[in-house]
Amino acid sequence: MLLNPSYDTYATPSASTLPATTFHPDYMPDRYALICKGDCMAPRYVDGQGLYFSKSEPWKPGDCVVLFRRPELVGPGECQMLFKQLVLAPPTSYWRQRAGDRQRFQNLRQMIIIKTLNPDRHIQFYADDFLGIHKLTGAEEL
């Protein structure tokens, strides 16, 4: 499920005025809201539903999170943010380092595994394809 960053609690401009690749997790407010787009997390979260995130609350496997893809890896018409259930990711200390400082050990790369609910499947990425992860803290009632 891709996220349409059309509003947040600090009045960020709508997605129609900003390209999707302008969002960086470090510059988001501590708590913010995004609108769900798509149905890969249905029936728990649905298209058009408001979702609330925190960049400071710790996340763990099993949590739903927003993942910020590196802008250069986002294709035309794609959104930079993914909303999925986290299965496996490097520890939070990994994300506090600058991207250039994240060490690779003997050609091994850290992995992220995420899960969609509709269909029920796992997807894996290299962690360095992402800028950060923020935890879902609530959702708009429908």
C-alpha cells in the first residue's frame, strides 16, 4: 500500500503540490498523518483511511510502519513511502547513522522484510534502499 501524503498535523502541503520524492523521514514532524492509498493492507487498513505515525516511537517486528524509499529508487508515478507490516529490519541504531556511514561487513547488506495483508505475502529489500522507518500509532475510524 502506497501512502498519499496529503496532510499532517503540522499542515504539510498536499501531495498535489509536492512531488512524492521530496519526503525525508528526518524532516517529518514527530507525529504526523498520511492517507492510505491502495488495498494491500485491507481489510485492516483501507484506501482513503487516515493513518497516524510517530518517528520517535520505537518499532518492532509485527508493527505496521511507513518505510521511506530513497528518492533515486522511486519510479515515475510511484510514491516514495510504503505502508506495510514489519517482519525484519536492522535495529533503530542503523537508521540513526548517515546513509554513507552505514557499514557493510564483508559485502553483506542488511535486509528488510515486510508483509502485505492482501494478498498475504512477504517482500524483501536491502535496508540501504530506505532512508528510515516510522511506526504507525493509530488510524482514523471508518
